[in-house]
Amino acid sequence: MKKYLTTALTLVMAVFMVACSEDEGPTGYKGKNTVTLAIESGATTLIEDEDEAVTVSVTLDRAYNQAVNLSVLVQGTEPERLVVTPQPVTIAAGSTMAMFKVQSSKQGNLAEQLQYTLTCGDLQSDMRMGNTVTINLRPRTGMDDLTDTQLALIESWKNNYGVDVTPWMGQVSLEGDVTEPGDGLTEPFVEQKNYKLDGKSVITLGEGCTEDKIVLKMVDNPLGMTNVLYDWLRKNTVEDEVNFTQGYGGPIVMELINWNKNTQETFNVSLDGIEIDLTKAQTTDGVTTFDIKFVEEGTAYVLGLDGNPVEVVYDEEAGPEPAYYSKESWIPFKYEYTAWSRLLQKVAENDDSALELFNTDGTADPEYYLLPSDVNYDVFDSEENNFYVQPKGSVNFQDGTMEFVFPADHMYAGGYARVNVKYSVK
């Protein structure tokens, strides 16, 4: 009799535990279940007329006992230009992850690059959205976009120096890594970390080419850094809930231009003036390479929407002078950021708050937060976790490789990150 009673109690407890499991999920955790999107493979910039796809993962903090269907929302101008497969995305019962692909719908007539934010809809009541991802869609850039003068220069370089730049026009694959030093001023940058770079940059010819000098321009994802720079920018501003959003200038500017971690912004980066002097070839063991100049020196002025330095009054008697940053050597990334454009518009309208804060803590200017330190020498000069490196670039046209190494930092960094990038066209 005792044996049967024990068995009955065991069955009752099993039923009770199953019921609890169905209510709470396999982990028993009752808090919000975060839905996180992340790029798994593929370049985050798609060319409008190509078949390439970006694979994105959707991950839950915990699994459910039933399958979960989540729609993928494409936020931005003309969202129908992207196709998501499958739609909706199904996360199987007992699983925490599923994958989907994003491709161009090839509608044609795309005049300029568009940027989209991917997020999830149809969330259950106990879910919340975590990280989203950004996808760029741009028209093809390549030989078809070059002028007759540029095409003539390409032939001249080929005939006079044996250098063919045609494989470098358009999308070029890259790989590399970033090592952050840790010791930063806020929690996301306290620990040292290393992560990979991959994807593609879109390359064309820039201004200033001559018969003896190639000037390249990376019009999208220069040096593989767009996502890294945007992540740093957000963590220095709207995602920093300890300093920026609780300080003086940050809250004022955020309200003034309707800017926060949930607003849909566009962030693009380009890099011009990448110079290759063809008269200075270096040959070692039969391998010919050329150094690449990509660092600018001088005074880093604050530029307005028209591309000219913004003037501010530093001294009432002296009158207005161009605003500038303290660094004297830098990699001249050019940022296009919608939040910054809105603040500059307020400056143009002589808004008192905008005039006071546009070039101080609280500004939306990416230049203020990103790569604020000189790159030609080590301003941190720290003994530990010192990843400073002299910026250097080189190209080997024979084997189709181009390599860069350079230091990079931001306002909250505890030192320089070291960035290594290698491009390949063969």
C-alpha cells in the first residue's frame, strides 16, 4: 500500500511540475524575454541589383514549450526594397534561436543609398526588443560610374606602371579585427576585448588623381569600421544612461532634436583621400608594394551641412571664428548622421540651446566622440593595455591585397584600440 501511495504522490508532483514549467518556460524565469537580432554572415551593405544576402539571427533569452512566430519589421524609406525570408520567422519549441535572410528586391531606379533598421513585431506580452540591426542598400558603384577622365587615368596607370585598379572598383571584401584596451570610463568599455571585422567596402576613385597618383575613396563601410563606429557613438551618447542621458547637455539636446536610443537614425561613413604614389614602389624579394597615405594633418574643423567650417564666437571682441577639434592628425572619416543634421539645422536657426551645446558634451556630432585623439603619436602613453600603433597602409597590386593598421579611440575609451584590416580582390 505504501508503494502505491508513493507512486501516486510522485505522479501528482510530476503533473504539478509540468504545469509550472508550462507557465514559466523551461528556465522558470518570469521576467521579460529579450529578443536580440545579430548579423551572422554577409555584408551589411547590399547592392541593389545583386543576389547577395545577409543572414541575421533572432535569439531569445529563454525558450518556450511552443513554437514562436515573430515578424521582421523593416523600418526606413521604401521598406519594400528589402525581402525577408522566411517571413515570419519561427523559433521552434524548446529553442532560443532562428535565422532569416535579407536580400534586395531588385526594384531598380535606386538613386542613393538607403539605410534600414530591422526589428521584430508580434512580440508576446512577456517579450521585449533588445538589439536591432542596420542594413544599407545602395546603387552599384563601379567602372560604370567613372568619368572619361578617370577611365583615361586607369589606362595610363596600367600602361606606365603596370597597375590595374579595375578590380578595386566597387565592392571589395575585407577581413580584420579590433582589439579594445579596456579601462574605459563606462561599463561597456571596462573589459579588454577582441572581435572580428568582415564584410565589404565600396571603393571608387576620389578627387586629386594624377598620372602618377591614385586616390581612392571608400564610399561605404570604410576600413570595415561603420558598425564599430556607430556602436561606439551610441554607447557614448543615447545608450549611456549613467552620464550622457543624466547630465546637463545630453538631455537638453535629446529633447531639442527628438533623439534617443529608440529613434530611427541613419549613420553613414565614407573615407576620401586614400593616396597611392606610384613613383614610390618598394620591391623586396620580387614583391612590389606601395605605401598608402590615409592620415590627414593640420586643423580638424567642425564642418556644417554645407561642408564649410562652422563659425562660433569664442571671444566677443574678436568676433566669430571657425570651430575646431584639438587633434592635429586623424583619419578623415566623414560622417552622415541624421541626429547631427537636425542639431545643425537648429544651429542655423540660431536656437540658443543648439548654439550653446553643438560642440560640447551633449552634441550629436559624431566627430566629437569618435577618434578624438591624434593618431600619429600616442597621447595616452599608458604602460598597460597599450595597443597604440603607428597608422600604416600598403597595397600589393600583384596579389590583389591591401592592408591597413591604425589606432582608434572614442571619448569613453581607456586607450587606443588597434585595428587591422586586409582587403582582397583575388
